[in-house]
Amino acid sequence: MSMTEKLELVSANKSFGGWHKRYRHRSRALDCEMVFAIYLPPQAETERVPLFWWLSGLTCTDENFMQKAGAQRVAAELGIAIVCPDTSPRGTDLPGEHDSYDLGSGAGFYVNASREPWKNHYRMYDYVTEELPSVVRQHFPVNGREAISGHSMGGHGALIMALRRPGHYCSVSAFAPIVNPSQCPWGRKAFHEYLGEDPGSWTQYDACELVAKGASSQPLFIDQGEEDDFLVEQLKPERLEAVCSAHDHPLTLRRQPGYDHSYYFIASFIEDHLRYHAEYLFKR
Amino acid sequence: MSMTEKLELVSANKSFGGWHKRYRHRSRALDCEMVFAIYLPPQAETERVPLFWWLSGLTCTDENFMQKAGAQRVAAELGIAIVCPDTSPRGTDLPGEHDSYDLGSGAGFYVNASREPWKNHYRMYDYVTEELPSVVRQHFPVNGREAISGHSMGGHGALIMALRRPGHYCSVSAFAPIVNPSQCPWGRKAFHEYLGEDPGSWTQYDACELVAKGASSQPLFIDQGEEDDFLVEQLKPERLEAVCSAHDHPLTLRRQPGYDHSYYFIASFIEDHLRYHAEYLFKR
């Protein structure tokens, strides 16, 4: 990782006094070209700033959160950079990769695949926890303090990364996360394809299982819309609630009446999340 | 207009304590089915609220502003409803209608067309100033006080509607508007097709010409990004500045260094605009 990674600037937009930029780079972890987005607040022109990772959900790219969440206003005020990775490898053409919205392209599920045909590309866990952080550190004025959050499949990603890497992220939160992928249709379909049938390989990517194993004691902060169409079949927040309660794991789960799974829900509460993270990111 | 118009709910999302809703209805002015979006702030559940009209630019629909501008947070705080019309008739298949991004579908230019094949459908001026306001009054708790704004082609629409209807809108603003469509490529192409070659028919839809005619003395508030790719060839704010100066028309034109033509620019300054409009909308 000592070689400087090459980045190609795709676009740049001034936003709330800072800059939203998109870059293309060659990912070794994923063996393909990837695009990611970064928001640099105005403070980044004169100092190193903390970093907020946002992991998006099924079918998304780096663009959804940057365009729709309204996060840049708050990040500019607080002095926090935001990085949005894409949600799967791109530009590959594996068998069946583009056939359904919940598997393959746009549905990397933030795991390292161990099965053919996925295993040489679908290594989103390594990409988001190792390779992309290294790229960001090399090219942007970040200060080493990091928080992580995400939505749906990306909420799952944020939770498992924080639970598996105790001490790494100052704080973690999620919007409508898939908390128990081993036990819901989206997760079972993806884990079966990417990881095979060994249940032991699934638990390392399942927030409920990780809490049960006591891997970390980091507090979890979650917002969940009560009118979310995926609440009952896919998201199952009551399972995380139960396992956190049984294992004394700190959890704040807010059920928001009337809200659905859309970015209107995320936009409505992203300010709460960013201010929550700021308390940890700026703690001395 | 005494018959109650039928509306079909397309979708509803709770947002900042209020509701973002999309409706389909049959437009008589445009002779086609149209979709529009409305944001109802939480205050609309118990009282009648003022209304902010947003007119979008080329290629847009009702969705761009609602998803990307971050306006609902401020509208919810202030207690203002937002209506976003679509930017052209839809579902028609006129010759050449879908061939280019700056003519036909997505490019209604907020005029009443007088030429074939456009004149039976492309009547966006009437739709936005007459028919849709009547629909909104019939179905939603608005109090009759209205402001108007828009972006690019929609900024042009907002300016001409306010200038042609003195006393109707409490206030008007625009982001990167086409201020002199008779004298820029986008406007000349559209006006030629929709209105024909009589220059007299163009001036009624040209903000610079309307200011020169002294049609209204309503103050104009405009934000323009200095790195906007369309600044020199299409937008030409210096022309509006000159004519306002010559005719003593009140104009606040803010040139924003570094900002481009995107919704990142709009999001960065929409709060300023909504607070500006609120001063007029809530004035006793």
C-alpha cells in the first residue's frame, strides 16, 4: 500500500462551501474500475477533518446519498468529510450478475465472496474496510477519526464492520438496516450465492450473530420507519433488539411512525445521525 | 372550474413530519395526463398554509427538486407547501417531440404554443398559472398566498409569470434563470418552434423584455453560479442586470463563486430563498 494510488477525477461540484467530487480508480480488491464520491467540507481546505462513511443499499451507487440525503449542509457546518463507495463491483460480466436487483451488480452485501463466479471480484468487505480507506488517506486531508453508517443493505454493512472492528470506528449508526441477513430472504439469497452453505461463514457477516458473540461493545444507533415495506420480511429490527437485550449490548432503536424505506426518511433524520457521530468524532 | 378535479395518488412519503405526495390528473390545458408533486408541511394538518411554486429546468420532472434540493426541511420549519409541476406535456407523441433534450418533452418552456404540432398540448403557461393552481386550491389546505421560483428554464418561467401577473405572487426568485430567451440558443430554438417567427409573440415570454416594458415592479431575487457551464451562452444575467438598471427595476443578483448549474448549487442556497419568500408570504 505504499505506492500512491492513481485517481481520475470524474466530476466536481461546489456544495455548501465545500466540494462534492467523484473519482474513478482501479481497485485491486475487486479487480475492476470503481467510482466513489467524497464530500470535502470547507474546513478541509485548511485542516484535516474526520470522516463519515456512508454505505448505500440495494441498486444504489455512490450518487444516491450525495444527491438525496441533504447531508452536505450538516457536514459543512460540522467539518466532516463524507465518503460514499459504490455498492458492488462494476464493469464485470459474471454469469447472472445483472439479472436481479438483489444479487450481483448493486448488491455486493459488503462481504468477501468465497464462491465462483463471485470470489475474484465480490470482495466489498475488503474494499470498504481496507483498500478504499487507504486511497482516501493518501489523497485527502482526513485526520484518522472515522464514523460509519448506511441504509438497508448498507446499514447491514455499517453494523458488521463496526462490530467486527472494535475500536476502529468512533461511532456507528444505521437507517433501516438488514440486521439478521442469515434469516431473511435478501440475505439468504446473497449469502448462499457469495458464501455457500456453510453457516459458519455467514455468522461473521450478520449483526445479530456478531452481537451474540460479543465481538464488540460499541453502541448501536438505528432509525427505522414503521411504514417501511420491508420491515417485517427483511429488516426485523426486533431480532437485534432481542439479542442486544440478552447480551447487554447498548442499542438505541428509534421507530419512526409513518416513515417508509425511501431517501425522504433518510433526509428527515440524517442531521440527527451526523450530530450523533460528531459527538464521538470530535471527542478529545 | 367549479367541477372538482379528480386526482389519483401516485405515491406518498412522510418527510420531515409532513408529506411528499405525487398525483396524476387529466389536464385540460395540456390535453394529456400529468403528474405533479406537492409537499405538505406538518402545519397543513391543522391550518391553511402558503404555497411555494417550483418550476424545474430542461429534462426535469416533478421529482428532481423534491429529491435533491433539501427544501422540505426548511418548508417544514416555516410551514410552507411546495408544488412542483412537470416541465412539459407527457404521453403525447408529436413529430420530433422526443428527439432533443431542449425541445418538446421536458422542454415546455412555460409558454402557450401557437404553432403546429405543439399548440394543442404545449400550453404550460396556462397549466401552471391557471389549471394547476385551481386543482391545488380544490384539494389542499392552502391559504391563497403564493411565491414562485425555479431553475434555468424554470427560473425563466418563474420570472415571466411574476412579471406578467403583478400582485399575484407575494415574491419571486430564481436560480440560474434564462433571463433573455429571445436572445439565446435554447430560447430561440424553443420560441421558433412553439411561437413562430413573429418577434412580438416572443417578448411576452422574455423576462428582459417584460422588465423593459415596465409590466411590474416586483423585486427579483436571483442566484447565479459563476462556474455554470451555461452562463455565457444561455443565461446572460448581465442582460437582466442592465435592463433592470435602465428601468429602475429592483434586482438582487448574487454571483456565487465556484458553483455550477447542478442541484448541488440549488441545495446550497434554497434555504436563503425559502426564508426570503417566507418574509413576503407571512407578511400581514
